Amino acid sequence: MRNAFHALDPAGRARRAFLGNASMGLGALALRSLLGSTHAPTAGDGAKGPHFAPRAKRVVYLFQAGGPSPFETFDPKPLLRERHGQPLPDSVRKGQRLTGMSGNQAILPLAGSFTTFQPHGQSQIEVSALLPHTAAVVDRLCVVRSLHTEAINHDPAITFFCTGSQTSGRPAMGAWAAYGLGAENRDLPTFVVLVSKDASRDQPLYARLWGTGFLPGEHQGVQFRPGASPVLFLDNPEGVSRAQRQAQVEALAALHQDQQQHEGDAAIAARQAQAELAFRMQASVPEVADLRSEPDEVFRLYGEHARDPGTYAANCLLARRLLERGVRFVQLFHQGWDQHGNLPNDLTRQCQQTDQATAALVTDLARRGLLDDTLVVWGGEFGRTAYCQGKLEATNYGRDHHPRCFSMWLAGGGVRAGHVHGATDDFGYNIIDGAVHVHDLHATMLHLLGFDHEKLVWRFQGRDYRLTDVHGKVVRQLLA
């Protein structure tokens, strides 16, 4: 082994220096959380495959970070317009907690929607006038108007949706899917994350939202960025050729094999698998991230902003390219939905940025025969209040956070199309039918992927963990 090493390193660098330099490229890409894994895998760890026949083989989750208002998107409330400016009745609030931003208001004035709703499609589902493209595909959607969560502030709420826990440290839902399903394309990551560059940065996003927690690092979400180098640390350093890099990977494999024989740690093999994936990604990632090969007709479908890498529209198109190449879980994050003020202008802009490309993705998947086994999810971390935060003005009012009820939608992958599930009261303040908790959503997503959410587990620190913790039920009314 020593002679082989020196043959690859004529300068005679020490073994430690070699490993350090290797880690700066492939190892750093190797999704460095892997190197910090302390879990000792047991028999049966790794990709297990579905428990039963799946309806969906892959997921694209369009996360609208900040909390879109249901009153301007998918849950019309005429009573709010009739009682615009009147105080929220105590009988509706029922003593429920408020955030610190509106909890000290003496009066909570009801705010009617500034936009209108119309029924669309054969299903006659009502959709906001702000979302004309989404309205055109509404017969493919299952609109859920009765989501609820326990978190009232952004960080715990978005962490809850992404990991099944309000506190950090748990694996992301995409990591759970990658762990369960395994890789379909050996040249691309199983879980990819895209963040819109054209979104308002109202609330921060953290890499732990797509982290592996205690799962092996190979299931980490890999963020693709716009530009010539979509993945950090993927390119070879200056002066290092692809042939040299391949030789380094082969030498690293020999070192790992020697280490595995002495230590018997399965994480060693995972490290090597990540290094080899990184080497293959040097060729596969530039190809999939280059949208220029798409015909003009596709850019007309997604909108001209799709020509600009990193925009929401471009990320939707890139998501389709990733899905059709075998990536299991793609999660887009689009910030800017936290309208505490200036709601009419800011929410209108958000819809203009996202509506066409969102609908285009659904349409594109359908016409390519991918929608039937691809689960599409659209939504944020909570809803907005029926009352105005602060003074109710014509154009400069906003809505506070509201976890008690909000809307989102699903499509494809075994979902009941052209259907509305659940209902809220006339004020849009409480659920009156068909409540769906965050854990229920996760259980249903896993069910569509072919997993019993109670059996997709990982033993850590003496107990079995799962995405749904000790809660959750499959919402069978959402299934086709």
C-alpha cells in the first residue's frame, strides 16, 4: 500500500497530507456531515425498499417559506369581506395564543381578501385570481384546506415540516425518503435541494432543513446553486486532472478497505461511496444543470425567467430534469411569503414569481408520463390570520402567523385529483372538518412512496426514531 501511495504522489507527501488534500475536493463534497456520523449500523441498515407497492417513486416538494395566506390563494372567505374592519369575535378565537407581534393589539380587525376567487375546471374548485396558471391545472390537484401545526414561529414551524420535529437535529423528510428508497441513478444524489435566488429573504433557511441528523450522511440533501459550479467543492483544484482525481479515489478506496478490515465500521464504506459519487457527479451535474438544451417551447411553458439559472422558474425546470434522471426527492425553497405588512403588493409579487412555473411543472410532468408516479407538494409552514396585524389600511396591511388552519395542495403519485379536503369555519380561524396534522401529511407522503410510516425507523441512542415520531396517520381521503 505504501508503494502504491508513493507511485501516485511523486512529491512524497505524507499519508496524512494526502488524505487531507483529498478531503478538500471530494471529501468536502462528500457531504461532510457523513464524517461526523457516530451511529453504529445494525443488520438491515441502509436502503430497505418499499414495504408495499408504491404509488409514487419520487417527490418534488415546492416549499413556499414564510406562510402563504390561504385567504388569497385557496380558501375563500366571503364573510371576512362582509365584516372587513370589525373585530374578531372572542367566540371564534377561543383564547388561542397569538404571536408577540399582534398579541398586544387591543382590537384584532378582520381583513377581507383584496383579491377574488372563481371556480375552475370540471372540479369547480375555487382558486384565487392571483393564481391563474395554477387554476388552469386545478383538476390535477388535491387541495387541503385543513392543515394545522403546533408551531407559531418560523424556525420551529419550518423545521417541523422539514424534519417532523420542532427542534433541530432530526433527519429531513428527503433524507428519510432517500434512506428508504435508495438511489435510482448512481451518478446523481438521491436528495437535491434548490433555493430561489429571486425570492425575498424575509426568513432564513438553514442547511439542517435538508440534513441527515442521525441517518448516514449519504442521505444528505445536496444543494444545487446557480452558476458554473452547481455543487460546492465538486470541481478539481487547479492543477489536478480528472485522471489524477480518479487515481486518488482508487487509492482512497484501498485505504478504506484496509480500515474496514480492522474496524468493521459500515460508515467507512459509506464514506467511500460518497467519494465515488462525487467523482461521478463531476460529469453528471454540469449536464443536468445546463438548461440551454431545452427547446424554446419549454421556456414558454415555464416562463422566460426559466432561462435565468437559480430563479424559481429555472429551479422548477431543473427539478423536472432531476426527477426524470432518477433523483428521488427534490425540494425547492422559495422565501418571501411572510407578509406582516404590505400584503396586497408583496403577495401579488410572490404569486407572479411562482404561479406559472408551478403549474408548468405539473403540466410538464404529466405530458412526459411522470406525474402518475411523482408526488408534487406545494405549501408553507403555517397560514395567516383572518385579522389584520397592526392598523388596517388600504394597501399597507398584513396578516400575522396562524398555525390553527391553512391550505396546501398535492398532485400526482396516487393523490385524489380534483378534490378539496377539509374545511375551516367562516372566519378561516378554526378547522371544522378533516383536520390534517403535519405528522399526518408525512405519514401520507410515506404511504404513497410505499412505506408504513411506523416501520421506516432508525435506531439511535437506544430507541427507534421515525419521521412521524410517535404520531401520525395516513389521510386516506387524499388518496385516489
